[in-house]
Amino acid sequence: MQQRHLSVRSDSGAGLILVMGISLVVFSLIATALMIATSSLRQSKNRTDFELSLAAAEEGVDIAFARQQDAFDQGISTGYAIPSPAGAVLKSATPCAAPEQAEFSGADEMGQARAALEALADRPGCLQQGASGQFVVIRPAQTVNSGTIYAMGWSPSRADANASERMLRVDYIFSPYAPQHAILTGGDLAIDGSVDINVVPNAPPVAGVHTNADLTFTNQSLTVCGSVSGTGTVPTTTYSNDCTGTTQAPTQQPAVALPLIRPLSFYRRATTVSTAADAINQNLWFDLCPGSGTNFTIHGYDTVAPNEPCQGPLLGDQNSPINWGVEYDPSGTAGGPTFALQNAAKSGVYYAHGANLTTKQGGQAPATPPRRTLIASQASSCDPATGNIEYTHFDMADGPYIRNLFLLAEGDLWVGPNLKLGNPQTPVGGMFVAGDEVEMNTSSQGSVGAVVAADRCPATTGELIDDGQSRIQGITFWFDPNAESPFSSIINVTLWQED
């Protein structure tokens, strides 16, 4: 009996040791799991802060891009410097005021930029609070057409001792707007009658038609070397694709981005456009300026301070001998001040400032076929009585004066019959641009280029085109997909470097 009792006590001791051993293993596993979890949480937080600091820096770049785009659209030749002595407006209510920063260069460019960003972050209004953290940005004083942006971001904040920090260097350039469609409209588009849209020889078959609104066909016999589409409703009627030898139906497609159509922006940048600068240098740029009553003036381009038209040297007025081939009506097209060009009008660029442009048969045509570019700006945004162009009867087979730009109307553009604008065989052509609606009517010869109408203004009674839609009727048109427009540009990033 005693031996059996001792045996039981010996088994109990072994069980206790086993339980304690298992407990130690379990506790070790729990401790290890806690350490791993803590480390993972720390790493996750670090990774999150890293991503957020990068996002904060990217927000600074986006804001700088927006300021550069606006400066470009306004025609500010030096761009938008960040910071600036007067204070660069970024995101907060307090502008970032500091001396303009010169360009960084050399082997230590990033180190110079980092030191400047750190110093700038200590100035009031320059450290910005973004959605993902804090950031500071520098855009050195450069020309508007290209530049470099430096940005630094912190998460959760710069003052946090454990903040994550990221720096970006981004190079950009403004590239010319290149039309992707033969005809592109922002508003409703009607195609009427026999319309033939093709491409110039040896070009890819991409003479498409698109509207960001509704598309309708009327008495339609449409031939297009490419696709026809609309973002709104489209007809079920088919059209002929001359390049594929098939019939197709229009399709619904997403909206296409439209360029900014603002003649004043182009005016302020004209000296940077080679053929526009040539017109200026040859004294073939004419500002047409309405006055009171029947008074008007004609000015050359102001090369000293081209902020506003009609400030350059005076070339003529209502009292000058009429040898310009220009007539003036204070209440012509759409009831607004209107300048009419005759055959005798010189080759060159005609910029109607807060007025309309039209053509008038009469007078002897120049011995050499003219090359002209017509531009009309509105007196105020969406003023239906100004910024319109009516063009008819005058051929320009040798192309426009400003390369790839025939007609630029801030308001409506109406192109009448019996025209030959450009040559598809050369090829040479130009853009037909309207800030609002465009209407192109029967052409016995045909035109070359691209059509863009932004439809940016509400329909108003008394407009040059007052039915609220663009219309293409009975034309023969050739699209040159290799041509670039000089009147508008968009930002393209050429380098994106993280540090």
C-alpha cells in the first residue's frame, strides 16, 4: 500500500512539470505574437505615413500645376512663381510671401532644393495643410512654357518628431493641343445633307466626328473616314466609312476634353508662336478696335507690353484713307461692332478686340493669294454680340498666316459656301475654332484642318447661331491628324523624381 501511494505522488509531480512547460511555451508564443503584431503595426504606420507624406507632396505639385495652367491661360509669360514677394496663393488663406527662388542647378541640385524647401516651411503661409499631411512647394521663376516644381510633404505633420518626409522634383512642359477628331463639339451637333469627311493623303484613317452632347442626322448622306460618336443620344442611321468600305452606326463614347478657347490668352503669347511672331515682325498683325459711334482704330501689336490689344502703334482710323480693305459697322453681326474684310485686305493676322469679324465681297483681290488668320474676342465673357466670325467666299488655298489656325472666334463661328481653305494635297490647312457654336455650310471646293466648338455659353436669343447647336451641312472636309494647334496647350510631365 505504501509503495502504491509513493507511485501516485511521483506521477503528480511529472504532470505538474508538464503543465508548467506547456504554459511556458504558450506564454512564449503569445509574447512572440505580441512582438510581431506590435512590429507589424509600427511598420504599417510607417508605411502609411510614407504614403501620406508622398501624397502631401503630390498635392503641392498639383496646386503648382493648376497655378501654371492658369498663368498660361492668362498669357502671363513668366508663369506663376512660388513663392513670390507679393504672396503666392496656394491652398490656405494666407499667401506664401518670400523672394522668388532662382533655379537650382549643379550636382547638388536636390540638396539646394531641399534646404530651400525646409527654410520656406518656416515662413508664414508657406507650409500648407493638405488632405494627407503638410507640404511646401517651390516653382522657380521661369518662362511659362516649361519649368520645374519642387515639393516636400510631411505626415502626420512637420512638427511631429516621428514624421515621415518625402520630396518630389517634377519637370513639365506645355505641349500644343493636337486635335484627335476632324470635328469635335462640346454641345449638340447636327449633320445635315451630303457631308464628306476624309483625311489628307498618307494620313491614318482617323477623320472622326464626336460631340460631348447629342448627335442628330438630317437629310443625311454622310461619309466619314473614321468613327462617329456622341456622349449623349446618337442616331441609329448608318454612315459610310470610306476608308474601310463598310457602313457603320454612330456609337456612344465618353466625353472628350476640350481645349481652352480664349483669344486674349493667345494674344499675350503671340510672340512665342513662330508664325504669329512673323506677322508681328513684318507689321502684318492688325488690332481692330471699336470706338464710340462709327469711330474705330487699327493698331499694330504692342511688343513692349502686350497685355491688352489696341495699345500698340496707331496704324489707321476712320479718318485714314481706306486702303486697308477694312470696313466698320458699329452694329453689324449679332448687333455688335463688326469689322468687314474685303478682298483687298492684306495678308496677315486680324484680331477684332471686343468685336466681330466678317468678310465682304468687293475691291480687287491681292495679286498674290492672301494668307490670313482671323481672331475675334468677346467684350465680356459670353457676350453674344461680340467675338463672332462670319466667313464666306474668300479662298485661302495657300493656308492661314498663323500656322494651323484659320479662324478663332471666342463666340460663334459661321463658315459659308464657296470656299477653298487650304489644300489637301500639300497638305496645308488650319483649325476652325469656336468658343461657343460652329456652323459650316455647303462648300464647293472644300477645306482642310480640324473643327473645334466648345459650346461654353448658354443659348441666348440674338446670337449669331441661336438654335443652341452646332451644324455641319453639305461640306467636303479633309482632316490632317499631324497638325498641331498653336492656340492652346496642356501640361505634360517630362520627369518625376522622388527623394
